Amino acid sequence: MPKGGEFILPSDKIPDILTVNNLTDEQRLIKETIAEVVDQKLITDEAIRRIESKDFGFSRELIRELAEVGFLGVEVPEEYGGTDLGAVVAAIVAEHVSKQGSFACTFLAHTGIGTLPIRFFGTEEQKKKYLPKLVSGEWVAAYSLTEGVAGSDANSIRATAVKSEDGKCLILNGEKIFVTNGGFADLFIIFAKVNGKDPTAFIVEKTFEGLRVGEEEHKMGIQGSSTATLILDSVKVPVENMLGEQGNGFKIAVNILNLGRFKLGAACLGAGRVCVDEALQYSKERKQFGRQIGNFGVIRHKLAQMAALNYAMESVVYRTAGMLDEVIHGVDAKDSKAILKAIEECAIECSIVKVFCSEALDFVVDENVQVHGGSGFCEGHPERHYRDSRINRIFEGTNEINRLLLAGMLFKKAMTGSLPVKDAIQKVINESMTPSIQTEPEDYVERLKIYLNNAKKAVLMAAGSAYEKFGLELEKHQVVLSSLADCLIKIYVLESVLAAFAKNRTEKESLLTGLIFNDNLFELERLTREIVVMCSEGDTQRTQMSILRRLLKFSPGNKENLSDKVTALLLGA
């Protein structure tokens, strides 16, 4: 059974991970089906026009059509109308639906944060009453947590819930903002404090008296999705519509976000694929100075970087999907608490997927615009992808919050002993006292494995330096924590890419892996050195810098040659 965070530990073995090339026959069939549906229904010129013009009736129609082929309930048990196909299928669906950014927000808000709180925390009566309507597309769901004073700090919400005199209802008052699907949802998951102190979740139907929807927000991107304000004016909610236990609201929010972060990464992967395809196509069609622009070195380098980041996104998304399915497979399918505990084991990886993929996509959409030149800046696909991408670094907890969370979670595992990080740090320190000369093996995978393990040791040493300097006060030093998080992200990416390449060993994967290792090993040297500078001084600092130089020594590939070979494979020239 995989353990969250164990990727940071040096190992002689390359993990056996799920890759997109190793899907089951059923998963491949689902992938083909959702791809066909998306091509026919979501990304035609007419569909894009209607979605982007806020034709919410059309969005509801699309939701129902996706329900007819079973894609609204892939994470819902069969007894409530779902198919319960797991995280891998959820990733496949999210990846393909995200080819249309605005509708992806509508879809993922409905199937994820709108539906899953009931699936995991609802009573049997609540599940039977609401899940079939959500899975069938009869109703659309929304999630209402954020307020003007409460964004990432969910505990600071001010919406209130007070019991009515007859004890049959809770009366909700307050205002929610940035509610995705808010303009046309039939059901809302709303968070409010009972008696002003206990954050609690409620299932609220749009017909409940006192519930009003405010104005639509006019946004930079995802313009075809509904984002509205929700006014709670003495809304009477039956006591049986309390979701989970009183005071359990924060736990619900956090656990649902873990899955949301993972699927957001899958959505970024899908959007990235679209941009790479657009850039490749345009580089074949556009001619300057008598040549296709895809023949120019700087354009070929951009295309190779875009493809490498997409390969990295693919590797971490499907590795994490496989990990989620593996930890969930070992628990009772009807035991929601056990399932959530299993998902929580993957919280570090889910945050990494969210941060890495959202930032990788930002790079890819930017380069897509650049490859298109002036055409990319005009209204159309590249500029829409550029605008739609930006929200991903804010959704599901900002990337800054996620960095602090994932680094903090790893230190917590180290302190509690659930992950032998302290032993690993001590081993690195001991080994550094008697350094050995490593010979580079001929086998490319084995050579990369040595580079990866040495990089892990460098990060562990930097983490040890940080803890030695700040101890339990480390959480107050957010720049240090954020830099450590960046190190963890890069290690997870490197290991995932290496594991995927080792499993399939194609020429293209070899070249892409080389590009990814080049960039990330150089970055890890910079990051670990910065951490050591922030956490040590004098002789200690000089010694640690020397160890880092030794650990992060590697033979880099020729980036120009690698990029040219990758692009030749992509363009067929």
C-alpha cells in the first residue's frame, strides 16, 4: 500500500506507477467515448459560442447529455445511480472535458465539490434523495464556502445558522461569493457557523425561502461559467439537511478539496494537450522568411518545452490517480470515513498535482500565444486558453496555501514517525562525512535514478537544515516552507517522469525525460542552496553548500539537441 510523501525517500527501486499507456481495456474504451462526446458536443464552434455567451440553458443541456453516457457519476456508488469507476476514470473524464475551459468549471463543480460532500458525508436518506438527481443531470449542484472575509481561511466564515424556535429548522444568514454554477444551480452545499462558532455544512435547495442569487461576476477567464453571489436571508433549512456532524464543516471542506485538487491537475493536463496541438499545427502552417516557423530553433525549443511539461503533467496525474485507486481499493466501499482517510493519505500528492499542473499549464498557454504571434493575441482559441488558465492557480486553495500545506504535511509525517524522514536525513548527514565516488552506469534509466536519489538527499539535507534552525517555529517562515515545497514538487515530478519512462522506454519519452531532468536538477540546486542560506551561516553553511554541489552534480544533456529531436518527432520533420 503506497504511503503519502514516501517519494522523498531515496530508494534502489523505481516505483511501479500507472501511466496513460497502461490503462485497462475498460478505461481505454471510456477514454475513447468521452473524447468522441467532447469533440461532437463541447468544442464545435457553435458549442463554444453558446457556452462563452453564458447560455446556461445550453450548459444544463450538455450536463444532461453527459449524464446519459454515465459521466456524472463516475465517483458515485451504483446504488445511487453512479458507476463508481474510481480516480483514474475521473481523471480521464476531467482531462477531456477541460478542452472547453468554461464548461469544465461547470462540470467539475457539479460532479466534484457539489456532489461528493453528499456522497461521502451524507446520511443514507440524503444520498437516496439527492444523488440520483445529481447523477442524472436533473439537478445541478454548487458549493458555497467563500465569503468576502473568508477565502483560504475557511474557519473564518461569518454566515450563521441558528436553530428555529420549534427546533425543526436552522435559519441561515450571510452572503457567499464566487459560487461556481451559482446562477442556475438547483442545490447548494453551504457552510455556516452554528451558534456563531461551529462551522457546519448544509444541503440547501434553491427553492428554500430566503435564498437569493445575486449578480453574475464578469471574469478574466472561464467567462462561460456561472460565478455568482448567494444571499442567505433567513433561509429555513430542515435539520435533516445538515451535512455531517455539527462543527464538522472544515473537515468536509478539506477532504473534498483533496480530490478537487487532483482533478484540477487532470483538467490542466487536458487543456495543455489542446495548446500543444494548436501550437504544433500553427508552426506547420505559418511561414516566415520562406520557411515554416516550426523549422526555426527558438520555436522548436518552445514546442519541446511545452511537450515536456505536458508529459510531466501526464506522469504525475496518472501516477496519483493510480495511487488514489490503490489506497481506496483496500477499504470497504460503503465506509465513507475509511475512504476519506485513505484519500487523506494522498493529500501531499494531490496538492503537488494541483500546484505543478496549474503552473505548467500557465507556461504552456503563454508559449502557445507566443508561437501564434499577433494571431494569438486576437480573440480566438490561444487567447481564451490563456485567460481560462489563470484561475487554476487560485481554485481549490491558492498555490501559495497548497505549498505551505504540502510542506507542512510532510514535516508532520516526519515528526509523528509515520514516514521515516528523520532517519533518512540522518543517513544523508552520515554519508556526507565519508563521501564515496559514484560511477555513472551506461544504462540511461539507472543513471537518472542515481541523479534522482542524490537530488532527494540534497532536499532532505536542506529540510534538515531548516528544521535544525527553526524547529517547530518553521511554519512561521513561509518563504523557507515554500522553497521546500518547490523541492518536493520537483522530486515528485522527476520520480514520476522517470517511472513512466522506465515502464515504456520509447524514444520520445527518453528525450522528454532528459529535458525535464535537465531543467529540474538545475532548479533543485538553486532552491536547496537558497534554503541553506536562509537556515545556516559560517562554516556550517559552507559545508552544506559543498555537500549540495557534490550531490547535485550531473551530466546535463544538450538542450538544443534534445529540443530539436523532440520537435522532429512531434512535427514529423
